[in-house]
Amino acid sequence: MKKAIFPGSFDPITLGHFDIVERGVSLFDELIIAIGVNSDKKYMFSLEERIKFIEDCFKDNPKIKVVTYKGLTVDFCTKNKVDFILRGLRNPADFEFEKAIAHTNRDLAPVETIFLLTAASTSYISSSIVREVIRHGGDYTKLVPKTVRI
Ligand code: ADP
């Protein structure tokens, strides 16, 4: 059984994440969307809100699960017998950042990172831009799945 984890903050989930999940799920038997919990980080949306946005989004797909985790992603993978980490790439900055993390993860555990290139239509979207639009009262609904409403 091929299990993958798609880790992230998802504060909130965007159409960019949605695209990676929709395309990535066909590669695996199970895709676990894992919300990393970092107690030092300030989030716009509570953990419960972030979970609900994602669960509502994929409720019709039994291959997709949503969990939260603390600590290293590779430790989560080892404990839960997950062999693959799914990540999205938008630009060269993402590539450099992800490359260092993927190499480190390979040093720590036998886990392969699979990268999907962003869809052209969502390549500019990030959770931080969405938060900025929300803060200033802009129309964020164009950037996120329908389940993200405030
Ligand atoms: P993190 O805090 O780990 O960066 P994010 O929630 O911002 O978490 O992102 C999780 C994953 O989704 C990362 O691999 C990121 O590159 C990817 N991602 C975010 N936005 C997009 C997008 N618009 N297109 C493709 N991948 C994306």
C-alpha cells in the first residue's frame, strides 16, 4: 500500500494546495494531509478551522485523510509507515528550500519526497498572500476552495 503525506501549515488551504492534492492522490493508495503544529508560530486560523476547511474539501474522497502532527515529518512517516512525502513546487525559491529539506529527510529516514509542479493557474497563490488579502478585506474567495469561508 503506497501511503503519502502532504505536510504543511494550510493557514488556510488554497487552490494551489487543492490542485497538488487532486493530482497527487492518483499516485498513491492513501494521501494524508498533515497539518504541522508549531506552538511558536502565530496562525490566522485555529487548528480546528484549518482541519474543517480541508476535511470539508475532500469529504467525498475516501483516499484522503486529514491529521495533525507535532515534531519532525520523518518521525511521523516512520511511526505511521508512510514512504512518501508530497510537496508542491512553484518557483526556484521553493526548489532550493525543498531540496535542502528533502536531502535532510533522506539522511534521517528512508522516505522519498515526490514533487509536483504547480498548475500554471495557481502558481502565484500562497497562504500568506491569501491572509494579506483577508486582512485588507479583499475578495479571497477566488484563491481558496469553497469550503474556506470566514
Ligand atoms: P509550509 O508551511 O510547509 O510551507 P504550506 O501550507 O505553505 O506549508 O505549503 C505546503 C506545501 O504546499 C508546500 O510543498 C508548498 O510548496 C505547496 N504549495 C503551496 N502553495 C502552492 C501552490 N500555489 N502551488 C503548488 N504548491 C503549493
